[in-house]
Amino acid sequence: MSRKAKRVPKRGAVWHLSAEEVTLAKKPRYNGFACGHGAHGDTKYNRARANRAWKRDMQKGPHGPFFFAGMTDALTR
């Protein structure tokens, strides 16, 4: 036996929702971040804050290969 082909109805709804889908569609959607209860402050990468931290580290003391450049004279004496 051949199967009967399913056709789109000429009138009415094209698709049918289940009872659960209809219930969820009727409910209002809640946005939890709308009232300010989300993450606070700079949560993403902040270029200015990273630059300030880098400058603060540089002012604390000598860093990098140039730190040892001045010590070569002291070692050769």
C-alpha cells in the first residue's frame, strides 16, 4: 500500500502547537538583567585599566632584559 501524502491545509492554521507549547507561548518572558541584577562593574577586558596596571608594575622596579645590562660592568670588575 502506498502512503497518503501529507498536504498543507488550504484554510486554517498551517502548524499545530501542543498544549504545553501554547501555555509557554502565552507566558510573559522575564528578563533578569533588566532590573540591574546582572554582573556589576567592568566584567569585560578594560584596555585603560590594563594599561594603568602595566604602568604601575613598571614603576615598582626594574624589569626586562635592560635590568641586567647595567650589572655586566659590575661583574667584569
